[in-house]
Amino acid sequence: MANDIVLVGWNRAVAGREIDATELFGTVMGFYEAQKKAGNITQYQNYFLQPHGGDLNGFTILTGDKHKLSQMVNGDEWLGIETRAIVILEGFGVIRGVTGDNIQKVMGLYMSSVPRR
């Protein structure tokens, strides 16, 4: 099931590295397409935010199976891309999460941890 996500977020390119950032974006899109064709992700969607004064200006959400996503983000190619992104982008980060049916599972865990009065 495609009930797990990886959210990749960023602020902006480090000053002077804007061209590197656009080249990296092209590389990453190729990587995502290859991962989709290989069945490691079910889909990906890019979001660019309008200027708002905050520190999150864009993000991509990848969806897929938890184990396949885990293998992908622990692979050498991902780690190379991630390392380049850390050097080229301000505010780069990767967050794992859930969607779909897994929301109920997480909410169940949360509710079992909430103190009863």
C-alpha cells in the first residue's frame, strides 16, 4: 500500500548557487522518475510556495510503500543527492510521514498515549 510519504522541503538556494540548484532540481526529477518506473515510489508531487516571508518555500511529497521508501532514502544515489542539496540549498530537510489508512493507525497510537482523566 502507498500509505507512507517522504516530504522533501527547502527554503531557497544558497546565494551564488542558484544555477547549481536548478541543475540539482533536474537531476532529482530524473531520479524520481526512475524510482517511479522501478516501483519504489507510487507518485511524487512538487509544490512551490508563493513568497510569504517564511523559511519553507517549496517541497515535494513522495508516496509509496514504507519499506521501498526506506530502501530508497538509504541508498547511495539518494544520499548523494541529499548531500548535494544540503550544500546547495538553505533549509533543506527530509521528513517521513504517513497518509491514507496509516493515519488511523497513528491516531490510534496517539490516543492510547493520551492520559485519561
